[in-house]
Amino acid sequence: MAQLKVTLVKSLIGAKKDQIATAQSLGLRKVGDVSVQPENAATSGKVAKIIHLVEVSKA
């Protein structure tokens, strides 16, 4: 199964509470944190919600 590498590139300060919760559910807490997630519908939805805060690439 394909994997996505998600990197938090912008701070969560000033983000909405639901966006912060989404980032934390992906394992992203501080700028520079990297998380490898399976490429599926749930992960795609989470990434879409915070796409302005993260950078996504194939792992």
C-alpha cells in the first residue's frame, strides 16, 4: 500500500481548533514534525483540511 509523508511546515498558532486536532491526529505537533501515513480516503481528508499548513510527498 502506498504511503504519504506529511510534514508540518507552518505553525499551528492561530489555526482553528479543529485544524489543530486534525494535525495532532496525524502525529504533527511542532513545525518540522514528519509523519508517514497510509494513502487512503481518511488520510486524504485530513490532509485536505490542513493542506495550507503541511507539505505532502510520497514516502
